Amino acid sequence: MKHSGRFGQFGGYYVPEVLIPALEELEEAFDRFHEDPAFVAELAQLFRHYAGRPSPLYHAKRFSAHVGFQVYLKREDLLHGGAHKINNSLGQGLLAKYMGKTKLIAETGAGQHGLATAMVGALLGMETKIFMGVTDIERQSVNVHKMRLCGAEVVPVEGGTGTLKDAINDALRYWTANVTDTFYLFGSAAGPHPYPTIVKHFQSCIGTEARQQCLEQAGRLPDLVVACVGGGSNAIGMFAGFVDDKNVRLVGVEAGGKGLETGKHAASLSAGKVGILHGAKAYLLQDENGQVLDTESISAGLDYAAVGPEHCYLKDTGRARYVAAVDDDVLDTFELLTRLEGILPALESTHALAYLAGLQGKLPPTTIAVANLSGRGDKDVGIVEKARNQ
Amino acid sequence: MKSYQQTFAELKKQDRAALIPFFVIGDPDFDTSLTLLKTAIDAGADVLELGIPFSDPIADGPTIQKADIRAMRSGMSLARALEFIRQIKGHKDIPIGLLMYYNLIQQYGRERFFQDFHEAGVNSVLVADLSIDDAEEVTGPARAAGLDTVFMVTPNTAPERMQRIASQTTGFIYTVSLLGVTGSRQALSGTVEGLIRQLKGLTSIPVCVGFGVSQPEHARSLAQAGADGVIIGSRLVTMIESHLNAPSAAREEIALFLRQVKAVLSHRPPKRCPSGESATQ
């Protein structure tokens, strides 16, 4: 490898020897193509005309009036596929094409990354397999149907709790056996180097656009930038636009599940210890022996025991702060935003909004907060209804 | 404590490859696992390769994953694994290599881990999710504690990496026969013999082959291709899995199978028989 892939002590590439050649090939291809004019032009074209970028920044006035300060929503929910995941899937899919690969695999939790990858697989004419835990297949069945309609094979993963971590395990195992012709299109800003760097690169359009749009609309930079964090791809993309603006506070909101004190959550940064999972050193929810713990969250996309290494670094350096929102508050906020703005937020993204709702009346009215509305909540309507009827 | 060097030197004199069974410590429970390991030793194991169960074993196929789950459910931990290894060594002084995942070592504390497991009788620790690029994270504390080092080479490992791996290895090179995770395969990969030859050409460190080795025939052809050891895991673990309610049946099956393999580990080329079966012993 040319680079260590470290963010402070975090990251790296802790993988079996057999995967090293594939990661080296990927690193080399990314170094070669990500600033190549032809690649950049083709991706820009796809971002604009296929995905629908730039996404709007929307001043949510009724939600702002409710919380007592100014909230701007970065509308990644309006993109093709309904989430920010398409940015990275287009970027890596194009990279796969430039590398001459013909097969894609991906893991998915909520199904948004799986769907984005299935769409890109169809677009580029590549055979696509999506690994998805059986629990997630059940709770996100609409996305499973959509992936299959795009021609992807959805591979059910039974190990563990049948969630994102288990899907990554099986995707890595499959990749190990098919490493010569298959491109692993990793969806989160986690995993072994060079994935955290690649995913951040293709997601950084979120923050770059939001910064420009905020300057245009509000006439200044925001005071606060908020995004939800599971593995952390939408947050790292959003933070990338503001990390050098020292006066902009960055807050990542993790899945607090039933509450941190219950142990039933997925808040790796808030409650984990440094460990190694899926090729990277990062904060990890684990027991005293180092076995990875089961996680719990109402949002499949945040239901993950580890987190991207750069978030760990941002936490330790104090540049970003990480908090958790519990399921009940997330459900309340889902209804709140829907009623006030007519926008159904994905349960994942709702964690960021729940944090802002919790700040009601606590900030001066001129405060500007930009929240990443990373995905739309159509996929979650059944879950919300079920939770409310319990 | 018996070293790899002693064991492989003895085998060299006999002109045969080492029989290296792999088991997950504590599968399906501490006592049964111990009995099965003693059986494997009595059936002729030359070296033991032992797995410590982990929640997310990304280099393992379904067979070993299930064994890990059985062992964890019955309470296997690093502290219990130490006791397990002491009891094995009490049965016979045989070299033991561990095959495990890095997070367990990190949480236990690297230096303390290598000291404690060396004291219990372990000869080497192969970390499945640690490549040669980060080897110094473990080679320092391992050597300080008196352990040998073992690393993996796979069919897609570049020649200059092979050289680096060989130079960092003092125990044996764990040669992965195929691209993929652990698990029984019907046939051996066609590339493995070339891989053994390549490694033998660049190092005098013993070359042992594992992953997908599940038949006496596989072991025979690996030994004849020059492998210094043959590692068999998933096939044995399947025998445990299929006799969970009858450990004595698992014991008999494992003993019979290992004796069959032991009988075909000669490096000498076979004499052809009319049936096509070779008679090497």
C-alpha cells in the first residue's frame, strides 16, 4: 500500500493477506482516476443528470419556529434512490468501470446503499450481488424488491443478528473468494483503507454544496452542522465541507436505541472502546473479552457496532462532538418534521433532527444549524406505524 | 517445550509431512473439546492448530463460524483457553499454533497475551486479520515472549511480499491453498503445487498448507508436492457438528480419519498400482 490509511491511531487495513492485492489495486486506481479529467467529467455528468445534484438546501421555517433557531436541511433525500448513498455508488461504480471490473458486490443495512449499488449496477451493466442481513431484509422489504427489480441478487445473511455487521462479514468472505474479478463497493466510511478515504471523497459533495448554499442563502456560515452517524458516510461527507471552518461546530448523532444505559443501542463513539473490526481500528461496541456486541436501533442504517475511523479521530481531537438520540425521541421527531414541513425523513437522518429538537429554546434565535437530511423516510413508514401501535 | 524446529527436523528424517489438525478450542464445550483434542493427538497429530472463537471471523466459512458460536455459547474465553492449553500440554508435549483474530489480542493486552499463552505452552500465534505490513505490531511482543512467528501466504501474494513474509517467519508458513475462506472443498486448487514449489524455492522455513484440505487424497498430493505439513480443519469440525449428541461417535470418526491421513503423508512418490491407488506406506 502507498498510504497507511490512518487517522491518528485509527483506521489502517487489518485484513487477511488474501485481500491485500485487491486493496492495493483499489488504492492505485483511486489515486490514478479520482482527479483524472475524464473521470471527473463523467462523474459530474452522472451526479447532475442521473442523481439530481446539487441537492437543495432548504430553510425549514416551521421546524425552525418550533425549535427557536434557524434550521436548514440538506435535501439528500431528494436524490435518485432517496438517499445520499447514490453519490458513493456512482463514484465507486465508475471507478470499477475504469478498472475494467464487471461484477459488483455490496453490503447494506437499511437497503439504501444496496439500492444505490443495484441502480448503478444496472446503469453500468454490471452483475450485482447485495449482501443483507435477514433481520434487515424483513424490516426493509421494499428496498429488497427495488434491488431485485434493478436486476441485483439479494443474498440473505443469517449470521449474528442478521444486520449490517453480518452483511459486511459475508460480503468480505465472498470477496475473498472472488477477488480477481469482483469490485467490493463499500458503502460506509468504515472498513479497511482505502475505503474510508474513497467514501469520504465521493460524499464530500454534500458538505461542499451545503457550505456554498448556506453562504448564499443565510449570508454566512452555519454555527452548527449536524448529521447522523452509523458507519458515518453521510456525516463525513457533510463534515468535509466545514472541517476547516473552526467556528462551525460539528455534531454527529448516533443511534441511542433504547438508551445508552440499557446496552441496547449502536452508539460506538459514545459508549465503545477502541478495537478492530472489518479491517479498521475504531471505537467498537465489545465485551470485556473483545467479542463484538449485538446492537439495536430502530434504524437499520445506523445499527452497526463500529464506526468510520475518521470520526474516531475527529472525536479524539475534539473537532467534532458525538451524541446519541434514543428511538422514542427519533419517532417523535419523525412525526414532528412530517407534520410541520410535509417531509418524511429516513429514521437514520431523523437522529440528527432529534438532536436539534432536543435543543428547543436553548439557542439564540439567530443561530444557524445545517442538518443533513440524508435520506427519505418512505421505507420507514411501516416501522413507525408498528412502533406507534405497540 | 517441544519446538517447531524439533518437530519438523524429526519429520524430515522420516521423509514425511506433519499432520496438523485444526479445532476451535471449546467446540462444542470445554470437556468434549479436550477429549477430542487428546484423540487427535493419539491418532498421530504432529502439531495442533487451534482457533479461539471470535464473534466476527471474516476469514472463516460457515463450518468454523458455527464452531465459534458453539464454543462461545459454552463459555470459552481467553482465560479458559489458557487452562485448556495447559491441559493439552499435560497430555502430550506437542507444538501448538493459535489461529485467531486481532481484536481479542488487543483487548487482552498484546504483551500480556503473548507472555501468558507462551507460558501455557503455545508455540505461535497466527493473526488472521493482520497482514505482513503490520506484522511488527505482534512480532516484537511475540518474540520477546519466546514465541515463533507464523504468517499466511495466499495464491495471489506477490513474490516480493512472499519474500518479506518468509523473512518475518520463524515457525512455518501457513500456505492458503485457494482464494477464499476456510471450508471443505471437493478438489484441491490447481495452483497450490506451484505455490509450494515457489515457496520452497525462496525459503527453508517449513511450508504447511491449509484451507480446503478435506480428503486423505488431498493430503497425499500435498505431501508429495513437498508440503512440510497439512492442515485440516473444517472436515474435522464437521465431524463434531454431525455428532453433537454422541461425542464418542465424533471421537471414533476423527481418530479413523486422522489415521487415514497420517498414512499418506510420505514425501516419497507413489508406486502405481493397477487400481490407480498408490501404495506409499
